[in-house]
Amino acid sequence: MVATLDHLLLPLERALRTATGHDIAIEEYTEPDRYVVRAELPGVNPARDLTVSVYDGELKIDVERVDWRHHRGSEFRYGTFSRTVQLPRRADEETLTATYERGVLQVSVKVLPQPPISRCVAVAAADG
């Protein structure tokens, strides 16, 4: 019974993931001075199908896979997919890099160190 229900709900789940832009599977992690996002994008031609952009603290990954062949049937996913990820507060957007290898997009950005919360300021005595 549960397997049948899961089978019936799977198309709805896929539709909702696509509608909310979460159809791109990602993993995120932090290195000592970098924030890294990896996106699973098999079968993508990065020069033609993939756009990575950053604006106002958000990383956006856009993919458009076009079916160049006309199949009798296909379970491959074609169309437009998007995912937006909030970058850490101290991410240096100018250092963002992106590489694509073996079906995985890796985006990395340097994270600036946290400034000291407070510091002492020397007070100079005025003559007079």
C-alpha cells in the first residue's frame, strides 16, 4: 500500500521540486577560508547549457537542457532548471570561481575573516 502511494505521489513531488526551483541537487560545505557549493548536473554542456551568476549575496545556477534529438520516449530531464543559494555574509563575490567536471559543478568563494568585535582606541591628551 505504501509503495503504491509513493508511486502515485512521485510525479507530484517532481512537479513541486521543479516549480520551486529545487530540481538541482546540491551539497554545501565550508573550508577554513572558502565556501563551496557542488551541484549534480550530469549530461550538461557547460559552455552551452550552464550559467552561474552572483548578485547581492546570492549565487544562482541556471541550466537549460534542450533535447536536440527527437526520441520516441525519454526519461532524461530537459528544460530549464534553476537553484539559488544564499552566500555567507562575508563571502568575497569577486573571488567566486566555477568548474565543471564529470557531471558536477563546483562553485567556490573566499570567505573573509570575521573582523574583531571591538578594539581599544588610544586617547591622546590635548596640550593646554
